[in-house]
Amino acid sequence: MAGRKGAGSGATPATVALAAAGIGFVLREYHHDPRAGSYGLEAAEALGVDPARVYKTLLADVDGRLVVGVVPVTGQLDLKALARVAGGRKAQMADPAAAERATGYVVGGISPIGQKRSHLTVVDAGALDHDTVLVSGGRRGLDLELAPADLVAVTGATTAPIGRS
């Protein structure tokens, strides 16, 4: 995946960060239905992609600091596992408004890439089992397909088993 493919509707902080880092990615756009129950499962279906390759970006409050967890849309974030990896004792889902302020993105379009502020990021280790994964591109209806190693590199992430079915 050399370069940027499928560019159509403008840059986001995530695409700018990837381009600046020289990381190849593919833009995957789809029509977002505001009534969709799950943004990630909606993306997988609309793009015709195995949902196991589509990852959601969640923010948790771990002992008073925000931590980013990136897990498959087919499962959930294991808050206890995330707290352990982050060196904390307790984690809870972050307030959506706080997540939006800290990342510069809106819920349902939060990308792990190009966030307004840098946060400890943990990508579920299962991502490494795939040639490519999809994550939000920074707005609803836009995903980025890239190699998991590139996702880890550009976010400075740690990988660990933080997802559960």
C-alpha cells in the first residue's frame, strides 16, 4: 500500500499525520446512516470487509488520565486489561465530551491517528494477525485501511490483549 488511494473528500488530521509520516493507506468511504447502532459494524458491512479487521477507537479514564484503546468492532474493550497495560488500577469509559475535546474528533469518528493531544495508545494484539486493518479516518463514514504495524508506529502504541468477545 504505497501512497494514498481513494482520496476524494478532503484531508483529516489522521490522513495528514499518515502522509507526513510517509505511511501508505487507503481511504475507504461509505454513506453513514445516523440511525446505525454500531459505527464499526456499519462500516464493515458498507465496505464489504470482515468485521474482525475493523477496529474501533475508545477512550478510557485510567486513574485520571485518558488512554486510547483500539479493539475489534466485534468485541468490547476489557477495561481491567487496559488499566494493567497503562500501569493503572482502575479504568472506566471516558465521558464522550471529554473524548471529543481531547482528540479533536466527534464520537463515531474518533481516529487513533492525528489526535489533538498525544495519549497513551494500546492496540489489541489481535490486529497483528491481519495484513491490514481499518480504523476511523477522523469522521463518520470514513475509514483508513493500513498495515497494523504502521498503525502501531504512527500512534506510538503498545500492543496487548485488551479486547474481549
